[in-house]
Amino acid sequence: MEPTAASCPDWLATHLHQAGGAVPFSRFMDLALNEPEHGYYGSGRARIGAQGDFVTSPSLGSDFAALLTPQILAWLTSISRSDPDQRLSIVEIGPGEGHLARDLVASLRGADPELLARIELVLVEANPGMRRRQQALLQEADDLRLRWCSLDALRRAPVHGVVIAHELLDALPVERLSWREGSLQQQWVELAPNGRLRTTHRPLPDGLQQRSGVCAAKAAFSCRPPMPKRGGPRSGTVHCPTGSLRRRLPWMPVCCW
Ligand SMILES: C[S@@+](CC[C@H](N)C(=O)[O-])C[C@H]1O[C@@H](n2cnc3c(N)ncnc32)[C@H](O)[C@@H]1O
């Protein structure tokens, strides 16, 4: 069991109680990140950038958008050639603070203002708190066609254009599996009697057993670790909150190999 730095906050304890005392790690990660009032992204408390909790390429300056611009322009121009009347969309999934969207628009405006006039920016943001931050950042671009929508809405009304997503996958809740006592087990997070969070392990439910087998086969790796650590379980890793992120989320268990 990994130690935790602080007691579980009341809101999270309530969710755990409602779930019967424990949840799979993926649900815990979902709550920690996306719970609308208290989650890191859900509440909009996340701060991305040099003065924030962590940095991403777009948060460090406009170079990343400038690098992407020629490729995005080439794709959009090629779509536009096959149907000159078609509205073009740039869809960004998981825009964070909105830095990349803002800088891409500026860069496209410089490179091809006529094409930009035909483009709409579609932001897919699951968390209302982060959406508010993006709205604040992008409100200056008032000549831009801009909207937020869900992936379901896009499925119902598909668009033509380019989809980008940067540093999104590691924000999606994952399961943690460990090899213990000769079998793969699923990690759960539970509330200990002392009010702290602790991890436990349970046999994989059928669906997960199947999915992990299929994923492993597709990716051509074995779920069984080649060299189990002597005397101890092997498990995957998730991001460890550090620095100011750790101070904001002191109750988050540190997970490591
Ligand atoms: C690490 S931040 C992305 C940072 C940003 N793309 C950048 O490069 O600076 C992850 C973002 O994805 C959002 N997000 C998390 N789960 C999502 C989902 N299922 N659909 C859409 N956005 C999601 C978060 O709210 C947050 O805005």
C-alpha cells in the first residue's frame, strides 16, 4: 500500500461511501480530475503554464502552434479544394487553458486570412471549469467562429476538418493492474479507518480480464511482467503530482513502480 500525504477530503469520502467504501482506480482518477465541484479539471482549478502546476508545449509560447500551422493549413486546403463551399473545422479535444487554440488562430490568421474566414474552431471540453477558462482566454478573438460541443454532438453532426488533441490521453482515467500472486489484479482505492486513502487489489472483473488480454495481444506485449520484482508486486505507473500540484491535491496517493 502506498502512503498518502493527508486525509481524504469530505467530498471524496462521500463518493467513496456512496460506492460502498471503495472504487476502482479509474473511478478514483475520474473523481479526482473531473468531479465538477472539486476535481482538478472539473472545478477549473488547474493552472497550466510556467507559473502554474505543470507546463505543456503550447503553454510555453506560440512556437508549437507555429510548427503545426503548415501541416494543418495543408490538410484544410486539400479538403477545401475538393469542396470549395464546405465549412472547415478545427476540432481541439481537451484544450486545457486554450493556449494552442488561441495561438493556432493567430498563426493561421497570419498565414492565410481567407482560409481562416472559412474556419470554425470547435472545442471539446468535458469540464465546465476548464471551459470557462478557455472562454476567458478566447473572448478576444471575436471575429472567430467558435463553439464548444461534446464528442456525442460531433458524432450526431459530423464536421469536415482537422482534429487535434495535445496531452489529452494522460488525463483520461485509467485502470491500474498489478501482477500479484500469479495473476493480474485490479487496483481499488478505499477509505481506511484512519480517514486516509489506501489502495487494495481485487481479481479482474470478466470484462477487464478480456480487454486487458485483447490490448496486450494487439500491442504484442505480455501482461505478465518478464521479471517480477523479488518479493513484491509489479504495477504500472500513473502521474505523480509534484510541486504545487501536490500541494493542491495532498490527498492524492503517489503511485510509482
Ligand atoms: C492536460 S490538459 C490538456 C492541456 C492542453 N491540451 C495543452 O496542451 O496545454 C487536459 C485537458 O483535457 C480535458 N479533458 C479531460 N477529459 C476529457 C474528455 N473526456 N473530453 C474532453 N476533454 C477532456 C481537461 O479538462 C483539460 O482541459
